[in-house]
Amino acid sequence: YYQQYLLYADPLDRFSVVSFVWGPNQKTPVHNHTVWGMVGQLRGQERSANYYRQADGSLKPGESSVCKPGEVATVSPNTHDIHVVANDLDDQASTSIHVYGGNIGRIQRAVFEPTTGAEKLFVSGYANSVSPNLWNMSTKSTS
């Protein structure tokens, strides 16, 4: 399964830097971010397919694009925030570096049933076994 690793989290949760590591043909469920994001492709390539919410609540598939090494893709809750992402290669891993407008591992987001648009809330967290910075709040409670 693909893994999301925290590289840096701003101490005020204004942004985070994350690495995604994908095995061959691995993909996400249809999901959103609720914050802006930029994805830089380091190795391999990823395919992103957008979905758009319809008036009846269902999702309509939209355009698909491939991000190759050196290219940057974006997400935004204002324009295109619901998508599915996959390693576009069936014979090698892909790695990308993401910058998000918040601590993405702590933000409540949603996965969607692609036909009906039914959503289920989730918080992704991170696959790190240790925190990369002392002030990382991604696993601390706020009580």
C-alpha cells in the first residue's frame, strides 16, 4: 500500500511537506484535501483523475493527467479538490513530494464512493515511526 511520510510540519500548522511512496499500480480512493496543495514528481509518474460534485450530490469523472519527474500538479478546494491518484507505472515505484496548506496528516478530509458521492470522513496521519521535527503536532492531543 502507498505510504505518506511527514518530512516537515510548520509549528503553527500553516503548511506541511510530505513524501508519498507508491508501489506499482497502487492508488488512493477518491478523496479530497480541503486545503491547497502542490505535488512535485520526483521519480516514476502518477496519474490524477478529477471528480466533480453534481447538483444531486453524485460525482462526475473529469479530466485525467499524468505528472512526470520534474513536473508539478496542484489541488485546491476552490477549483479541483476531489480526485483519485495512482502510480501510473506497473513495473516500478513512484515517489512524489507534496506541500499542503496545513498539516495534511491532521486535517479531517473525506473519501468518496465514486458513483453516488457518499462520503466518509477520515484523518490520514503519517507512516513515520519517528517524527522528523521536535514540534510536530501530528500525533499529539490538544487536551
